Amino acid sequence: MKIMTAMYTMRRGGAYDRFVMMVEAFLERGWEVHCLSLTPIQIDHPFFHNHVMYFPLKKADGMMAKLWVLFLFPLWALWVGWRIRIDLIIAFGALYAFLVGPCKSILKRPMVTLIRLSSPLNSTTQKSFRGIFRINKVFQYLGLVTSDRIITNYHVSQDDIIKKLENRKDIEIDILYNNIPPIRISSIDEIMQIRKKYGIPTDGKIIVTAGIVNRRKNMGILIKCLPDIRVDNLYLMIVGDGSTKTDLNYLDSLKRLGKTLMVDHQVIFTGWVEKEELWKIYQASNLFVLPSLNEGMPNALLEALGYDLPCLGSDIPGINDILHYGDLLFDPANDEIIIDKIERFFAEEQYANHILQLCLERKKIFVFDWKEKLFQTLTQGNFHKDGAWLLK
């Protein structure tokens, strides 16, 4: 079987990790995967074929690159799909579904779309980009309408899509949660070395948060809370980096905020770290807190649960699908609640044990083979040469 997918350029982050896992799920089972891109995709496998589209500029980013992809990817997809006689199209996002939609329609091949973040039809954006956002929203809607099957990773997104596509009763809309990936347990010496590396004393208490550092992650509220949290030797580790110029400006603003509030000695910005180091940081920490304003199903939170690290998070779709219990959730705009929960965790042993037990209970749900589950979900039907998708 031959699959075609697309990722115009790879960036750091959980969504891109899932894209690689999706590709690996088929490569490991002997399927050919053909990936369209604007920059090379670093996957080394004999069944992986990267079709890199020509781009005249040195750096494949910015508005020029987006316009290039918007206008030429549909033609590129049609050419590649026809030439290699593709069997199945997998779109990693609604916009990609729009871009490869003409190929699906003309070649009459089935297409599955994976939605990773909150419903693209209900996202928010800055007022200055409202016009662009509306156009993007239309493109994504058309991508979803073109799909034969949609797989999202939490219930609110599924409900949103069902509501928007109420006239397309024939589209299957399934849920596949993210999982807790296989993890490595570090030695005591390795954990102590991590504390030493970042200048944290052995009796220091560590709150950790992780992910792409941008306004959506709302990490600034944790810095704002620090002066009012009455816990001795408390440190906040922010693991991650920005992926765009806007993100990097936000990161700079967080560093300035720490200095303004005179807590910069308590805030540690690690930058981007490899998975092995992130996992050591988790094992060296006492509490994971994710105060995001908008999420899909965050891998950083799932990995923290995988290490039996007590977790607190925003009461928003995606995070509450994982944590579920009210005691583990908070309003991401209410610093008083965040302060209270953190103080109680470090001050009351019974409360801390209660939080840990709830997290251990939630962890059990997300320990499964995601690649196998994805493969089964995507291949549970039979597809014909005319592109019809017949579910068993």
C-alpha cells in the first residue's frame, strides 16, 4: 500500500512528534509513505519517500513560503499522487486536507484527516489578523468536508466538527487519544546531576512546565504567581523555546517579567532540550503545572504523568480530557486559585498524596500502543479504486 501525506516544514513540538509517529506506524508495517514538503523531512527508512517541492528562496518560512505552498501544493500533490499511483491520503490537519483535496477528488482516493489541536473551526486569533483567519477558516472547513474520515484526539474537538459538518453525515469522525510514550527511568545520580546543572539545591522544590513557549501556553501566569506562593526554596523550570519570532519576543517578555517581580533567581529557562533531558527534569521535579489557554492533547502533560509526577492543568478542552478531576484543574486566568493549589500541594502532605493518586489513576487510561491503535483505526475499512470508503 502507498500512502501520501504532507508537512511543508518540520518544527519542534508535540504535534510534529506525533506526525513522525504516524509515519513510523506505517513504515514499520511495510507500507510505503510518500511525504510532500518544502524542506527535507529527516526520516531515514527505505520505505519513506520525501518529495521536496522547489522553492526559490533560501529560507522556507514566512508569508512567501505559505503562499507558495497554498498555490502550488495542490498541483504538486496531484502530480506525485498520479505518478506513484497512491492508495490512501492522510492529511495531518484540516489545512493540509484542503491542499491535497483536489488530488483526492481527481484521483478518487480516500482521505483521512487527523486533527491535533482544538477545532480549527473555532480557534481564536488577534484582531489584526481577523481577515486572514476567516480565509484560513474557510480553507480548513473545505478540507474537512473533503475528507472521508476525520480522527481527532479529544471530545470537544469531535463535537465541534460534528456540529459544523452536520450536512455530511457520511463522514466518520473518530477519537484517538494521545498516549504516554515509552519512557526511561533515570538513576539517582543522573537526577542529582540535573539539579546541579541548573543550580537547584538538593532541598529545592521544583515546579516544571514544558512546551513551545508562546502566549497560548500562558507560562507568564506562573511567574506572576511566584512572589505570592509561600513556599521556601521554590523554583520554576520553564522547559522549551519559541519556534517563531513572535514566540521569541514572548520569551524575552517572560524573562523581563521575572526581573521586574524580582523572582528571576527562581525562574530557570532551560531552552529546548532533548527528550532524555526533559525526562530527567521531570524525575527531578515535584510538580508539573500546565496553565495553557488553548491545547490539543499535550504530550508534555502525558509524559509527566508517565513519570508519576503530580500534575495540575488548565480546565480547558484537551487538558481536562487528560486530568478529568476538578482537584487537578484550575481556571488559567485565576492566579489566586493557582497560588492556593500550589501552596497546598507543598504544605499539606495529605493533599499532595491525593493529587498524586488522582494522577496515577488518570495515567492508566493513556498507557497503550498509539502506533498500533492508529494503524488499526486508519485501516479498519476497505477502500476501492473509485475512492469509496467502506467501514466494516
